[in-house]
Amino acid sequence: MSERSGHFIVFEGGDSVGKSTQVRWLTASLEQAGVAHFITFEPGATWLGGHLRKLVLDPESGDICPHAEALLYLADKAQHVAELILPALAEGKVVVSDRYVDSVIAYQGSGRELDPQRVDEVARWATGGLRPDLTVLLDADPDDAVATLADKDRLEGAGIELHRRARQAFLRIAAADPERYLIINARLPRETIAAEVRDRLATLGLKLSPPSAMLSL
């Protein structure tokens, strides 16, 4: 693994909990502070990942064996780490990602009722054991989040029980490593969530202020 000098921050949680909004707010704070950063997402940030994203999320893909689905997601993560995340960290940048390894453990491990521990082991192998400095878990009841989406992708439309199992998995993962996780109620005001994230990042030496244009984000 390449030498790592930057910080790796991940936003996790169920669908429609506001991850992309908080990524934008954190990005604005980093830009305002003049901190070198790289913003990315999973699945789909690389050329290979874009093709894999279409396979796993397009409803037209139809039924995919749960084991095959998990491996497709992990292939995306392996390429993402090697091609984008590690180089950015080696340059000393703050890398902010919308989703990472916990998503495949929660959705494919628990959601698809595979063995979460085995999925975790393969995921760590695929990503070279790279772990975020901080994972922000935005938690919300899937009955009030993904269930309200009108136009669902293949995973969003996989049934509410899958999303309930995934939520519980996210919470178990975060509870097992509180030093690396920040659990936030996703239904709090977005300004409050952004402030809690900044407060936690300060403990990593990243002292940020609210973006001056925050009301437009």
C-alpha cells in the first residue's frame, strides 16, 4: 500500500439519508479553509466502477446471485482504492467518499443475508485493509427514507426488509468501533449535522468553519 499522509473521511448510511448533502457541505468548508481535498463516491467513480454501477443498480439487470452482487461491489471498491483514493492520500489530501466498505457489509452481507464476517474479510482484502480515519453514519428509519422514493434503482427497490437489516448492520459496525465512527440522526437539521461533523474532524486536526455560502448548499 502507498504511503498515506492525508485523511480519509467516509459518509455512510441508508439510501436517502442526506449523505450527498453533507459531502457538499464538508467540501465547501474544506475549500473555504484552503485544504487540499478529493471528493469521490462508490460505486462508480472509476471507468471500471461506472460499468459495475450500471450492472448492480440498473433494474434491467434483473436477478443477480447475492454472492456475485457482493463481488461486483467489491471489484468497484478495489479499483476505486487503487486508482483514486490511495494516490490522493499519498498527496496529503483529505479524501471524502460517499460510501465505502461498510455499505457492502451492510447491504450485501446482512441485507442479502450472506455472512457479514466473510464479506468483511474479502472487502478488507480487496481494499488492502485501508480504513477511514472517520466514518460518519447518518442514521434514519428506512420506512421514512428509501421507502418514500418514487423512482428506485435495483437495490433501493429490493424490499424494505433488506434495508432494515442493512440499517441494523450499519449501527452494529459503528458501535463496535466508536473511535472511528460518528453516528448522527439523519433527520436533524442539516446545519446541525454539518456542525457535528466539523467538531469531530477537529479532533483529527482538521479545524473547519461553516461555509459562508451554507444557505445555498
